Amino acid sequence: MKVRITAATAAFLFAAGIGVGFAAQKLRPTPATYHEKAPKDAARALLEMALVQSGKNGSWERIGAGRVYYLGGFKAEGQAIFDALLNGKHEDSDVYRIARVYAEAGEWAKAKPLFDGFLARNPDDGKGLAEVGAHYLLQGDRATAERLFDRALEIENNDPWMSEHMAGAYLGVKPQE
């Protein structure tokens, strides 16, 4: 009896998964999605498709759509995506990517606690330390930036991305992923 229930459940989940995957495959942008539409309407239609295409478990993809919403003038929609991700099960990399969006938007007060939390949970991430240090330097906090740079170099001192993040910050250039 137990084997039948397990088999039936597995078959149902398999079929449901195929259905979700098939639906996502069918939903694809076409020229009609954006031709002859106002830019914001075209963007909104494409972003709606991107969210469906990314599914429930595509956190990086959802953050990417949230970034475009947030930076593109649909801040509430982007914030809703970020809040949903942060309030559910998520990876530290999700927190980091959302912090990057806030930093890119010039919202250091929102980015800083997310970056700080990420570093507290990932103290051996040299590249992360260097990038967050660069953001601190860009905000005028050179002492914290250089403390983070020092820690980053103790972990890894042969990563060109780290060196570029640090150098760029001294010149006012934001880190780029």
C-alpha cells in the first residue's frame, strides 16, 4: 500500500513538474510583446514573462527581474520581489545580490545592513570583502573600507577582480560583477 501511495505521489509530482516546465517553455517573448508599445508597457510585459520563465526557484533570475523593476522606475514591484525572496528560504548569495541592487540605486542605508549580514555569515569571502569594502569607500568610510580590504587580502591576494574593486573605489568607480 505504501509503495502505491509513493508511486502515485511521485507520478503526480512528475506530471505537475512537466506541466510547469511546459507552461514556462510556451511563455516566450515575441515581437508583439514590445512592438508599438510605450517603453514602460513593453518593459512591464517582458518582465512579467521573465518572472514566469524563472519559476518559483529561480532566485537569481527573480532578483534580476526585480533589479530591472527597481532601477527602471517600478520600485514597488522590485521591492515586492526582494521582500518575497528575503522572507522565504534563500541563499546568502541572494542577500548579496539584492544589496548590490540597493547600492546601484544609491540606497546605501538599505544596502549596508544586507552587505554587513552577508559578511558576518561569510567571513572568508575575499572577493565579497573587497567589493563591500569598495562600497564603504564610495560612501566615504575609508577606515572600514581599508579594514575590509586588509581582511580580503589575508584570504586572497591574487584575484584581479578584488584588486579592480579596490582600485576603482579609490577613483569613484562602483564595483561591477
